Amino acid sequence: MARAGITVDRLVAAAAELADESGFENVTLSALARHFGVKDASLYSHVRNLHDLRTRLALFAGGELIDRIAAAVAGRAGREALTAFAGAYRSYALEHPGRYAATQIRIDQSLIAGSPALRRTAEITYGMLRAYDLTEPDLTDAVRLLRSTFHGYCVLESAGGFGADRDVTASWEKGVEALHRALTHWPRETGDA
């Protein structure tokens, strides 16, 4: 095992590369064993199973994504921060399609609570939305709107799902502006039902 130089970090990094090259669904222990020139069983001293590996990959990719977003939004607020956040999200999703797909898997809530990257994701996302003066439950609704919009757009764009002649980036920018306006004029939850 020592001659292969496998560590958990190297295994996850190789999984990330494989995900981008071949697709997240093709990240398997067998493929990684071939990459390192070892038998599948050798990897079980580093990860429990495929689910464990994919969860580690999701946390790794989520950390990369939020680092990119954090750098983009630093020192910005309101429309500027939203635009920077959206742009960083989109560029990561398009540049790293397999890693991005990993960030969409369901992760056990106990792991989320213990993950600095995922806690940081919430802090930066909610911090970016602070300029819109939203409180719960509106804040959670706004986060869900942003995530579903960004995710849907990126998935469709990467799959070539936009066939009209209109420039895809121009549509993205218009969509982000529409989100800014929606957040600015958010229908507040009043508690009166």
C-alpha cells in the first residue's frame, strides 16, 4: 500500500478528477483502484465503501465551491454580492461538472453539522442575503429559490439544453437581475394565515 502512496486525501482528489473526466456516476472504487494500480480491497483501509467515498467527494467539492464563492463576494453587498455569488457558482459548476454533481447528493445531517465547509456555505449564503433584510422563514425560502435557480440553469446549460439563439450568458445575467429584484421586493411572511 505504501508504494501506491494512497491516502484519503489523494483518494478523494483522484475521485474528483475522475468525476470531472467521466462523470460523478462513474466514480467507483474499482475505477480508483485501477488508477492507483491496486486491488479494490486495498482502498477499504481508507474509505468504508462507495457511499463513504462519494460523501467525502461531496464535502471536498462543496469546500472548493464555497471557497470560490467566498472570494468572489468578499467586500460586496446587495446586487454586487448576488452577481458575484452567482457567477462563482456558475463557473464552478461548468468547469467541474463531476465535482459539482457530487455537491448535489444528500448528505447525512450529522455530517453536515460537523463539516466546516458546509457551515461556511450557510454563513456566506445567509451573509450575502443580509443586504435584503430577510428573516426566517423568508430567508430559507430565498436560499431555496437561489439554489434551485442556479442549479437548474447550470444543469441545463452544461447539457446544452438552451437551443435558442439568445446568448446564454446574457440570459444568465438577466436571470440574476430578476433574482435581485425578487429579493428586494420579497413577499414577507407576516404570520397571519
